[in-house]
Amino acid sequence: MCGIVAYQGEKQAYPILIKGLHRLEYRGYDSAGIALLNPGEDIRLYKCKGKVSDLESFAEGKYNGGTMGVGHTRWATHGVPDDKNAHPHFSESGNLVIIHNGIIENYASLKKELQNRGHVFKSDTDTEVLIYLIENIQKNEGKDLVSAVMTALNQVVGAYAIVILSKDNPDLMIGAKKGSPLVVGVGSNNEFFIASDATPIIEYTRNVVYLDDEEIVILERGKEMKIKTIRNQDKTPYVHELEMQLETIEKGGFDHFMLKEIHEQPRSIRDNMRGRLNIDLREVTLGGIIDYQSKIMNADRIIIVACGTSWHAGLVGEYLIEDLARIPVEVEYASEFRYRNPIITEKDLVIAISQSGETADTLAAVELAKSKGATIFGICNVVGSSIARATHAGSYTHAGPEIGVASTKAFTAQVTVLTLMALVFAHKKGTISEAKYQQLLLGLDEIPKKIEEMLKSDDKIRYISDIYKDANNFLYLGRSYNFPIALEGALKLKEISYIHAEGYPAAEMKHGPIALIDENMPVVVIAPNKGAYEKILSNVQEVKARGGKIIAIVTEGDTDVASLADHVIEIPETEEELTPLLSVIPLQLLAYHIAIMRGCNVDQPRNLAKSVTVE
């Protein structure tokens, strides 16, 4: 959940680290800190509660030069967000310093053992326990730092991505990972970078090495990079070339990353379909499934595992695959999946969905399903991510970096991939007519253009947002394909505006939530003129009869729902199966504008972080 960045080279480290922390701040913004090291000097530490900008103000005029250093922006787990719990953390002597993303699950027992040996801790974090343990092993067992790190990591239980500096070894930087992401950038002139993801690195190099779990990278000035396992086995670094462009991680003239990413959806969906949807040949090809096509097509059942917004995308996928391909689908919260002893067999296909490809719960679900012999298909946005490497096959969503914590373009990219998968399955199994297949291909190809037109209605959505910005509760209703969109719309509003909101199947409203409806309750109804349109029209009338304020998402030209609604937002005509890709857009904009009008930080909502790398 935290962001870490480190630099070793000939340049001044501080500007590189500060810029890197700004780019990683979407991973956590409770506190921030930097440690700098020059040979022959003590490690200099600057850290404080708050955002990276607070750290800049705190460190201004205080920091000296240093050509090696580490930086950290925190999402608090162990210990409240304050100065003492901010990273980096010193060892007891002050000779070592560490930054850490993850959770050391057995930290309490390790801490108690160290306290029994007379060690005194200065913070409430699990991270401080780890660096104390490493130093204790160095001193008591006479091991060099690399060996001490290996020994310590063999004793800890949990997830970690760490970087360590040593006053006594001022030319040495050590990084390691298990369950949390870590990427090493290889620059020119003996420069190295370490970070949670590529965003702080792309400005300086395109050459990166992705560490695997339980691997340690050893960077010593003037020497080649070394990678070992925590059991001291040598590994050969494999250098990848980043495809990311620097401008994709800048705001590009928009006020916020979230707004930029909402407006990028026509492009991201096109990029997702490029090379997969051939409209001239009227066919869909997913290269990621070719090697496992027979096994996938003969699967008895598909299990989709995901969290948050990705779980909502999975629900849309359930409707698509069952409706079109007639394969049974179950959608599971990855966070609950392995704790209920699920029944999984080698005849199951498990689809893991994660924007970052690092979601700890989803990764754990993948490992469990693999151990049971299931075929695993990953849908991720980040090349080289842990889930992408852990799965048998998969498809990247090609949405580009998503910096806003509340997911927007990643969601529609995931739904697009699931739509393509459903079409491939249905066509190969013969469960869809050729006419319907062609109709959906043409309709999918037109979605980006239709979203471009919808984004022009932003002023109207802003006007509606101003009316309801002070509401305390919202209800979102949808049916069939658009029930998951009701859930997603409610989640977006909760995440960034802090208004309580709930999504429901429209027919379920009268089984409880209708008791909440009065003149102060805005009800967002997703009612395209497809599927159970007459049924949802009845649900709208039930809300209207009880004085609820209705904001309706309707198909262009609709008059029936529009005549009952207080406000109407139109979406273009399309096939029912494709409506989620359109109906979610106004809900993203509604949440965005309400949050802005309430003075909320839409890119960094409180208590949240982008990449959930802890359970």
C-alpha cells in the first residue's frame, strides 16, 4: 500500500526521490520521509506526518547533498500516521535504515524476543522490528549485511518490499521483495533506481528488472547488479524495456488525474481492442488464451476473483459469459475466497482481475487456485506485475497508468477484456448466432466514439451534482447488466465524496431499502431501454410515489422514464450487453463533480491507497 523509491548514482538523490514520491503518492499519503547517505557521514533522515508536500516544506533548507538515498510515502498499517511511525526507520544503532511496503505478520513475536534481549523500540511499526532484527543478526552472528538480510527474511512471515542502506557500507544498497512489488531501474553511468512501480523511473531509464518473490537485489557502486534468493541462490537479472510514456503520468492540462483518466477512456478502450478486435474480418482474437484454449473451452466452471472495482467488473463478466457462452460463472471476493475453503478442481478456470496486478488478496486467491490444479487467467494493467507472472495465461488491459485512487479507465478496460473473452468463448462454443456475434462486434467497435460524445454532457452532470452535493445518502438502482454498474457508481461516490451510498438490484429495493426513501434521498436509476426495461420503469414509479428524487440514466430519446425522473442523463443506443461501458461514464463524472464541490481530494481520498498490497 506504501510507495518506496531509492537512488544510487552520481546525481544528487534528494530531487530524484522527492519527484519519485510525488509520483508514488497515490499508493499512500499518511506520512513521508527520505534518508540520504554520503560516505563517511551519518545517515541523514527527514520525515513527517502528512503528504509529500509537507515533507518538502519540512526538509527545506535542512538537507545536505547525497548521491544515494531512499524515500517512502506511507499508508498506515501498524501505528497511527505520525512522525515517529513515518518511514524510513533506523536500526537501534542508527547504522542501518530501511523503507518497507507490506506487513510483517509475526512482528509481535519477533518484537517481544528482541525486547527480551534489551532492545528498545521508538515506533509502533512492524518495519522497525525488521531492521532491528537484521542488525541483531549482524552483531550476534557476525554476518555481513547481505547474509543478515537473508537470515532475517527467512524468519519473517508476511509481505515485504524493502530497501536498506548502511552507514558502514556506504556504497551498498539492498532491496528485497515478497508479495509486494519492487522494480529495479538500470540507468547509465552506474545509476540504479528501486521503486514500487515504474512511475518514478521512467524519466531516467526504460530498462528495468522485476524482482520475483524472495529475491534480493544487491547494488554496489561500480559493480554489476547481483540478484540472489533469500536462500543465497544466484539469479540472472532479466532486463525489460518499459513501454510507458512520461506524459501518461502527468495531468496533461486536467485539474485532476481522475478527470484526465475519465476522459482517456475512449483511447484506453481502443487500445484494449487493438490487435484483438478485427472489424474488417469480423473476428476477435485473444492471444493470451491460445496455449490454454482447449482447457479453457472445456472448463466446467469459471470462477472470477477480484476486489473492489475489479469485483464489479467481474460481475459484468458473469452476466456476459453466462448469457453469451453459457458457461457457469461464480464471482468471488478475493479477500474471502481462501478463507472459506472453496471447492476448486482442475476443470475450473479462474479469472483473476486486478488493475495493479499486485492486489494481495487476489494474488493469494491465485496461489490457492493454482495449488488445486485450476487454470488461471489474469486480467491486469501492469506489465510484469506479480499476478501477471503468477497466472498461466492472461490479457493486459492497456489502460495506461492510472494515478487517481478511484478507478475509472481501468474498470472500463477490464469490462472490455471480459466482453472480448465472452465473445471468443461464445463464438467457439457455438452458443451465439453469427448475426448476434457480428452485431456485438460492430457495437463494441463503436463504444469509444460514443463515450467521446457522452463526455460532452459534462456541464449537465456538473449542474445536477451541484443540486445534490449536500445529500447525506444516495441509492443506486440497476437491473441485469447494469446492477454491477449501480454498485460501481455507489462505490465511486463513497470513495471520493464520503457520502454514504448503496447500490442495489432495482427489484430488491422493496425488500428493505425502500424504507429509506423520502424527499431527501437522491436515487440514481440506470434504465437503458433494453432487457428488463418495463420492470425498472415500475421501480422508478415506486420511488416517485414515495417522494424520492430521481436521477435517471436513460437511452437517448427515452420518454417513459424521463417523464418520471427529476433529472435525465442520456447515453447512446447500443446492445444491452454493451450498456455497462456507457452507463458507468456519467456515474464517474457525477461522483467527481460532487466530490470537487464538497472540497474533497478526488485523487487522494482519505484512508485509501491505489494498490492494496496488504491483506
